[in-house]
Amino acid sequence: MMIWVDADACPQAVKDVAIKAALRLKISIVFVANKALALPVSDLIASVVVPMGPDVADAYIVEHATQNDLVISQDIPLAASLVPRGVVVIDPRGTLFDQDNIGDRLSVRDLMTSLRDNGAVTGGPAPFGEKEKRQFASTFDRELTRLSRLK
């Protein structure tokens, strides 16, 4: 099992929670981004810098993540590519994407994109704060525990 982080837009608090858990549980974690990241030095922590461009980091994760890996990403199309392959996907706010909700999440995402493109909806999600960090940490811990039992 590995942890993959779609790191370009991932809040630092989420990265910190993921790093602490990876080190504590001795699980490899890979941060994928289009720029170099300042990360702690450890054999368990890796960083992959991909070229700039739309969905390049996502494509890298899709190519390398395998069943029972855990991916942290807020990218719903990425989650829709991974969930059917048995990859666990959690967004930074603690939402677990699974077979039961990924279709609906993708439909809502597409609708909201269309509404924003047409000017009917403006703005984005609420700021990331302590509540969101706690929700992420709870879901992340639960899923790591479940996946570690599958070994």
C-alpha cells in the first residue's frame, strides 16, 4: 500500500497529517506536483515533479496507483478514474469517494462547472480550516486502518 498526494492544490495541513501518519505507520507516501516541494527527509517520503499542464499530475497518479493504494485529491475526474480500480480516494476535506457516490459527485461537478462557465454561479468552496482538517484526519485514519488490515 502507498499513499499518493495530488499535491498542487493540497492544503499544507493535509500534507502534514498525511506525512505524520505515513511515518508513524511506515507507509510510503508520494507527492506529485508540477513544482518542487519542501518535504521532510525520509526513505518513506518521495516527490515527483511532473511537467506543467492540465491533468499531468493526475495522469501520473492514474498510471502508478494500484488497488488498495490511497490517494488524496480534490479532483473528482481523477477519483472517477481510480475508484473503479480499487484505489481509495479522499479529498482534503475528508470526503471519501467510493463506488456508491462517485457517479453523483462527477455529475454535480460537471453541472457546477457548466453553471460557473455561464456565470450563474460564482465563488468556490469555503476556506479550509480546523474543522475540515479534523474531518480529513478522521476519514484518512479510518481508511488507513482499514487498508492496513488488508495486507
